[in-house]
Amino acid sequence: MPQEAWNDKRERQYEHIKDSAKKRGEPTDTAKRIASATVNKERARHGESKTASQTSLTDVSSGHRGGKRSHQGAQGRTKEQLYAEAKRRNIKGRSSMSKAQLEHAVGK
């Protein structure tokens, strides 16, 4: 999804991020979306875009942040993710379960 507003550096960055995501097993469409969003956020942070959200300007850079918000780190999946899995598996009593109970019910 390279764009006309991107310079050569951003094109290379896009391809690198897309290839990296594909190597991690992401589908091509998801890899393209991740790469595009990352490049656009970096452009906003560096003043290369016409508009930028406040989060793009003040949040930790995507390069530094890495996968820290992927919800698969030390704390594992979120309660919402666990609940969705329990719902998919049709586990009874899921609505009143705590995160720990949901983890146990769906299995880590």
C-alpha cells in the first residue's frame, strides 16, 4: 500500500515491516495494514504528514514500543480476548468468570 506522499525511506520501511510481519505468520492483508499504519504514524511523528493525531505525537514511538501492547506478553491475553474464546467454545458461566477463571477454562 505504498503511497505517493511517502519518500524512499518510508517505502523501504513499509516493505521491511510488511516482510517482518509475514515472516511472523501474519496474513498478507494484515501485514500490509500493520506496515501502512506504522509508516503513517512515523510520518506524523516526524512532521511529514499534513495531519496527525495527538496520540501519534505524544505516545511512545512504534519502534520503541514493539509488541508491548500485543496482549501476549507477561500478562497474556486480555479478559475480553479470553471471554471471546470462551464464547466461541460455548463455555457455560463465562459471563460471571474472572480473568483467571477464564484463563483456566479456555486453557493457557
